[in-house]
Amino acid sequence: MEKEDRLRRLKFRAWHRGTREADYMIGCFFDRHHTEWDEASIAWYERLMDEDDVDIMGWALGTIPIPADYAGPMMDAMAKLDYVEIPR
């Protein structure tokens, strides 16, 4: 699958998680950072999208330990939460 198709699919998955809170956290992260991603970053995010929202949010908020597979710069950026812009 080509990069643009993968990113389009990831955007949909990021913004259709099932709860508004997860949509904002995961979707806004995608919107803010996806243009900077290389192949490894895209693959990391694809794997992340297969995880439960509760786990992703817990890792980003620091309420549960981050598994070694997800620890690193991408999760560090997600944990900053400076990318979340809540629409009014």
C-alpha cells in the first residue's frame, strides 16, 4: 500500500476510536505529526491503532506503564498532550 493510502487509512482510524476523548487525543496527535513521519513512524502508528483506546490513553497520560514496543520518541511526543485542540 502506498504511503498516502496508509496515511488516509490511519487518519480515519485515529479519528474514529469510539469515544470523543480518544478521538481528540489520538486524532489530534495524527493531525499534528503525520507529515513528519518516516516509514518506521508510520509502522509504529499502524501498530498503535490496533491497541485498545484505554491502553493508548493510559500510556500517554502516564497512568500505566508503556510497553517496550511503544516506548520512545513517538510516545514521548504523544505524552506531551500539547497537540490536543478541543473544538468549541
